[in-house]
Amino acid sequence: MQLFWLSLLPCLYVTSLCSAEQGLEFPSFDGKDRVLHINERNYKKALKMFDMLCLLYHEPQPAHKGRQKQLQMTELVLELTAQVLEDKDIGFGMVDSQKDAKVAKKLGLEEEGSLYIFKDDRVIEFDGELSADTLVEFLLDVLEDPVELISNPMELRAFERMEEDIRLIGYFKGEDSYYKAFQEASERFQPYIKFFATFDKATAKHLSLKMNEVNFYEPFMEEPAILPGRQLSEMEIVEFVHQHKRATLRKLRAEDMFETWEDDLDGIHIVAFAEEEDPDGYEFLEILKDVARDNTNNPELSIVWIDPDDFPLLTTYWEKTFKVNLFKPQIGVVNVTDADSVWLDMSNDEDLPTAEELEDWIEDVLSGKVNTEDDDDVKDDYDYDRVDREDRHHGDDHEDHGDYDDHDDSD
Ligand SMILES: *[C@@H]1O[C@H](CO)[C@@H](O)[C@H](O)[C@H]1NC(C)=O
């Protein structure tokens, strides 16, 4: 009987394809509506019914055909996510910012296009790329315990390798200790900031953690910021995280890309493009990390690192908007109001800039000497021949090319 079922099952799933191979099958929408249209009558029930409720707060039904399609596509992303996570007790809903304005206000939904996740008595805002992949991964993270315990050398090594993430780790006596405050604090940042704890003496010793001490690791930093061990309250830990959470070098991630972009430095971002898998990109990143480590105490400085490999759909858009070649590492300043940008000229060197050269350039950016505005009228300072020669396989129009040349400009 069992054998009969085993042989029948595969055919049930792929009647149309009927290939002999099994084991890789992307889910496709099965047509069953799972996403609720939330209104004043059903929102309370929806909140009670599920462990977790995800509400997309969206613009009113647009008149424009293309935008209507876009909204339908977004709803389909939610449908597919709901389908994939069907047995996880997560509810999904849409809230129209006009028709359901009252409910939105009651629930505290503010930003159109954001997804709000209601879990226990918390609300987590998802302000990232609305794709099913990203969303499923994000929601699975939210379902996990907000604190991960480290109790052996293997877990410790994994912790030490997570250099791209903001991580906190605390050393406590056990579950019934000041650990409780740490756990409560962690819930406020889940899943964006990772919280770890250990009750193990050897692990604590390896990390030089004292009892009840909490350490904060900024991305790419070797040395943590230390919150000394004493009776820490939840609010003290929360404060400490807020103080440190804007990293000197932060990687753009699909799950919170819009939030990162909104956290600009007085209207600009210093953006570095580098593919980690590419030798040049890797080298450049190592230099960038050195610069970040040297300047970690500068609160003015935060560099957004974008690995184009993570955002294939955006690569051509960026190349057009910023007029740069993303097959090579680039660093520049972007004005977030109009996406105007200037890029450090690295085209005439065989080698990548040194950490010192990069630091000088960053200093010029922070002091305003390098900015996106100066080249707006006068564009004859630059050697366009060279730029064209370097980028010619790109076939782009370089009319607006605002390359900054550090050799011309150094006094
Ligand atoms: C960014 O661009 C806007 C619009 O062009 C301009 O008004 C603003 O001054 C620029 N900001 C910076 C910091 O350059």
C-alpha cells in the first residue's frame, strides 16, 4: 500500500509536466484566496485568529492601468507567501489607505507600501523589497526566538563569522536572571538586529564577556562596544542599541533596503558598489572595511555597501541613473532627493585607491568639498575622453558624467 502511494504521489503534483525528476518545484499560486481585505468589521477578528498578522498598507486603487497591475502583482506576492507559509498560522491582509483609513489609524499604519506585522503585542514594520523570497525569509526569521543561545565552540565560530550583521551578545547566569531584560529588549529589534546570549563560562571567556555584560558588534568591526555588566534594564539595552545601530559600513539588504535608504546623512548617502565574488570587488571591500574600522567613532560617517549581485533587478537602473559601470567597484555620493551623484574617479589607476586615498576622499565628502551640486552648471573640468575610453563598452551617454578626480582637486 505504501509503495503504491509513493509512486502515485509524484504524478499528482506534476501531471502537466510529467518529468521523471522530482525534488525541485517552485510553488505556483493555487488560486485559493488567502489574503483578507481588512476593514472595520473584520480587523479585530483577524488579529485574534492568527499568531501573526501581516497587513500590507497600500495606496488606493489607482486609475492608471499599469499601476493597477502592479497592485495586483503585489497582492499575488502576498498570496504566494501565504500559500507557502500556510501551516505557520500567519494571516495576511490588505489595507487600503483611503477606503480603510479609519482602521489604518487604529492600527497605526502610516507608510504606504509597508507591510506591518502584528505579533503578540508588537508591531514590526517591513520596509524592504516586496518579493515572495524576501518576505518568506523575513517572516520565518520573525517566527524564531529573538535570542539565540550559544553553548559550544561551533556555534561560537558561526557567531564570529557573521560580520555583516549587527549582533549583540550577553553573558548571563541562566534563563532566570538579568537575561530576561535582554530577551525583552531583543523583541523590539527582531529580526533586524541579532541577539545572542550565552550561559557558558568558556564561551564568555573566549569573548572576554563578564557576567551580565552586553556587547554590541557593529558590522565589520572586530572590537565590540561594551555595556558593562550590572543590573541592566530593558530600556538601558534598547538605548544602547539605538546609540550604536547606525553602522559605519552597512550592507544594503533586501529586507530593509528602504529603511536604510531613508536613514540618509543630511540628504546624501555615501554609496559603495562592490561585488564580493569579484576579485576587484573583494579587494575594494577589504580597503573599505579598513577605512570603516579607522573611522568607527565618527557618527557622521555611514557608508552603504551595495553588492550588485544581491539586486539583479536594480543593476541596470543604477547604471543608468548614476552613469557608472557596475562591473567595477565604485564609490560615490548620491543625493537622495534627485539621485544626482558624483563618483570617485578610479579609471586612470591600475590599482584600487589605498585606504588613505579613500579616507581623504571621504573627508572631502563630509566637509562638503566633494558634493553633487558643484558640477551642475560647469562640466568642463573633467576629462571626458578618459571616461569614455574606460566605459565605452557601455554605450551610455556621458553628458552628465560628474566624475570627481582626486588628483586634480587636491589643492
Ligand atoms: C540635493 O538635491 C536637491 C535638489 O536638487 C538640492 O536642493 C539639495 O541641496 C541637494 N542636497 C545636497 C546635500 O547636496
